[in-house]
Amino acid sequence: MEKIGPVINGKELKITGGEIVDVINPATGKTIARQLCCDAKCVDEIVASSKQAFQSAQWQSMSPSDRGYCLMKLADIMEANSDELADLELQDTGKPITQLKNTEIPLTASILRFYAGAADKIEGRVKSFSKGTFQFTLYEPYGVVAGILPWNYPLVNVAMKVAPALAAGNAIVIKPSVDTPLTSVKFAKLCIEAGIPNGIVNVALGKGSSTGEILIKHPDVKKISFTGSTVIGQHIQRQAVDQMKAVNLELGGKNAIIVFADADLDKAADAAIISAFINAGQLCVSCSRLLVQDSISSDFQSILKKKLKKLSIGNPYDKDTLIGPMITKAQYDTALDYIKIAAEEGCHILAGGNRMNFSDSLAGGFWIEPTILTDVKADMRVATEEIFGPVLSMIFFKDEAEAVKISNGVIYGLSGSVWTRDSSRAMRMTIALNTGIIWVNCMMDGYPQIPVPPHKMSGTGVELGIEGLMAYCKQKSAVMAYDDKAPVGWNL
Ligand code: NAD
């Protein structure tokens, strides 16, 4: 069985002091690789290599345009290796090949190209507040950044951390989820082919509670960029306080798509289904609450049911497959538990609700039918807690005020989507909804240019867009006296 190890200076380690963890293909339940995890000594070596690479004359003398050029080249290399990357990601996550080839690999390349183009456009401001002095602000890299990834979009997420971190001039240690390490390791090796110096992108493998914990507490890690659950995000924020590290947290969501009676119902239903079930619902910005105006409740349910029948679920290598499995047995059990909880809370199942049993090679995989729940009340557990699975809770509302109240009535504030032909209402809703991003009459558009700044318990900081690049820059201000007559300051 193939062994996979951490990456240091562009090379994969074949011996580490940590435990060995199996990598499972969730479509089949079979072990596909054995992962060599980092102990404290290994993390220490990785961070030391990153620090040395960051401080090296080679990296420090590289111009921002040249850093951008490397990221641009990396995007080309990603595309040239798209078959291998797609296959690795498919085996690691069970994602359908079509989703990988048509969406995720192109998105990975476009994230790299976006930040490649932005690398030499980081600008401070010139100020003018007193005579005889010249005042300006500038931006600097932090140094070594820890990029902690979830398992749901491993390759896209690695690009979302590495591209802005490098564009801003940092070095980065990636810690992928222990469930999905394969493409991070490949990505780090391809960085070397793109001309990115050894050690600027390293990869530490292992569990969050061991490798992750050691990494975030390491004194030479100056910034943590974390994407994952709210509970772990809170823990990381607390740990970071001791060394006053900068922290960016992109966390959970319980997002709502809101459909008014005047909307294009056919398009709104497409959006609701894609958003809730793509990646088997394991997407932070997916809308797992569907708020429908009560006057169209039965029409909309019929449209949904018809559309749901067209979703093909199964063999990820089949080009027509749209939906894959749950990523782990634990996530599969969680989603099934919530379907049980829904029944106990008095909800009804409009569609799905069952585990899926295959008789072929997929028999051991973690498969659940896309599930739509009706008779859901806004305060039920299935309507307020993040499930992160293919379970959509449908809630009916009377008017705009009630839609806003329900949508804002959860602890999270990541994304939302509003469907209406009334542009004034669309604007009022956009202002009233307490989420970081809102799509009006569209869904999940705008990557990578539009920033996603999480609200409430969905996190702090921002990812994507130019704002996401600035999150990897430390600000500095300077006041320079050029005139002998300029006062010393404070009117001394
Ligand atoms: P998770 O919080 O369990 O793990 C995320 C990462 O943190 C993993 O790499 C894990 O190993 C690591 N980790 C765990 N404990 C750690 C510790 N003590 N110190 C350092 N690192 C630690 O999340 P997950 O189950 O991998 O992903 C699903 C969650 O991620 C969901 O809540 C989802 O909403 C969220 N998510 C958010 C976004 C976003 O952009 N807001 C995107 C994707 C996923």
C-alpha cells in the first residue's frame, strides 16, 4: 500500500515520528494509502524549514511580480496535471469526476491566477497631515503562516490559503485534514516545479488534536488561517491569544435560501437543489434551510420533487454523476442521526431520508439520499444546527419580516440567497440579512473575486477577493521628517 508523508523543502518524508493513519476512499470504504503523521519533532523541522525559506535571500529578493509569475505558472501546471489531481481528489473524497474536472480544478487554477495578478498590487497609502514630514502606510508579510484545512474541498482550499499567503510574501505550512491529505502533498511538490523556492510551501500531516495543535502553538508560526468547524475555530482563537498571533477563521454555517412568490420558481428550485446537495451538502456556504413563501408552498414542493429525480448519485467515475458520498463514516452517521432527530421533532420527509445501498464496488461507501424535510419549524435542531450533509430543511414564511427573522435567527452568518423579481425588496433583504455574502437571484457565484467575510459564529477575518489577500499582510505606518524645521512631534 502506498505511503504518503509530510512535505519539507519539496520532498516527501518517508519516516516521521508520528502515528500512521489509513486514508479511506469514502465511495468504497476501502483504504487507499497510509499516511505518515508528524510528531512534535517533525513539526519543528517543518516550521524551521519554512522560517529559513522565508528569511532566505532568494525569497526576500524575489519581487512581488516574480512571486505572481510563480503562482501563474503553478496554475498552468495544475491544469497540465488535472487528470492526476482529479483522480487523487476523487479517491480521497469520492467527489464526482465531472465536478472535479469542470468546477474544482478550474476554480483552483483561477484562485492561483487571481492572486498571481494581485501580488504586485499591494499598495499602502500616502498621507498628508503635517508640513515637513512625509507619511505613508505599507504592508509586510507575517513570516510563517499555518494554513489549516477542512476535508470538504481539499484542493480548492489549499489554493485559497497558499495563493494569497505567497502573493503577500509569506511562507506557509499547510495542515490538511487527516481524512484528505493526498492533493495537498501533490500540490506542494508542484510548487517546486513552478519555481517557488524550497520550504516556502511545506505540508504537515496528522490529526488536528496532535499535529494541528503543535503547529498552531509553535512560536515561529506568526499567523493562523483556519477553515473548519466553529468549535475548533474557537479553540484555535483561544490558543492564539497567548502569543498574540493573527488569526483568520472561516467556520460553520446554517445558511438560508429565501424564495418569494414573485421569483422565477424554476431557477430558484435549481439553486436550492444545487446549493443543498452539491458535494453531498458538505459545503460551508450551501443553503441547508429553504425558506419558501407560504402562498407557493405546494407548487414549489412539486417542482423540487421533479428536479430531485434528475440528480444522479453514485459512481464518481461516471461522467453523469452529480453527487458523491459523505466524506467519512462519522459524517455519514451524523447526517443519518439528524434525519432521525427530524422525525422525532415532528418533521416529514418530502424526499430521500435513507442510506443508499449499492451492490457493486460502492457497497462499503458512505452514501445517503438527498433529503428534503418539510413541516420544519424555525427553532428545531434541524433548522438551527449545522448538519453538513445532504439534508435540506424547508420552512414556510408569511412575509418579508418573517423571512428576515427566521433567516437571522441562527448563531451563524456565512451566506444567504434571496429570490424575488422585486428589486426594492432584494435590496431591503440584502441590508437586513446578517450574513457575510448574499446572492440575489443567483447562487455561489463570484469566486474568487468576491470576498467572503463571515459574520457571527461563522468566523472572523475574510477570505477571497483582494480583501482576502490583505488578511495575509501586516500593516506598518511611517512618518519621515524631511525638513529641518519640522517639529519633533507632540509640539515639543
Ligand atoms: P474541523 O474543525 O474538525 O477540522 C478542520 C481542520 O482543523 C482539520 O485539518 C483538523 O485536523 C484541524 N484541527 C482540529 N483540531 C485542531 C486543533 N486542536 N488544533 C489545530 N488544528 C485542528 O472541521 P472539518 O470537519 O474538517 O470541516 C467541516 C467544518 O468546516 C464545517 O463546520 C464547515 O462548515 C467548516 N467549513 C467552513 C468553511 C468556510 O469557508 N467558512 C469552508 C469549509 C468548511
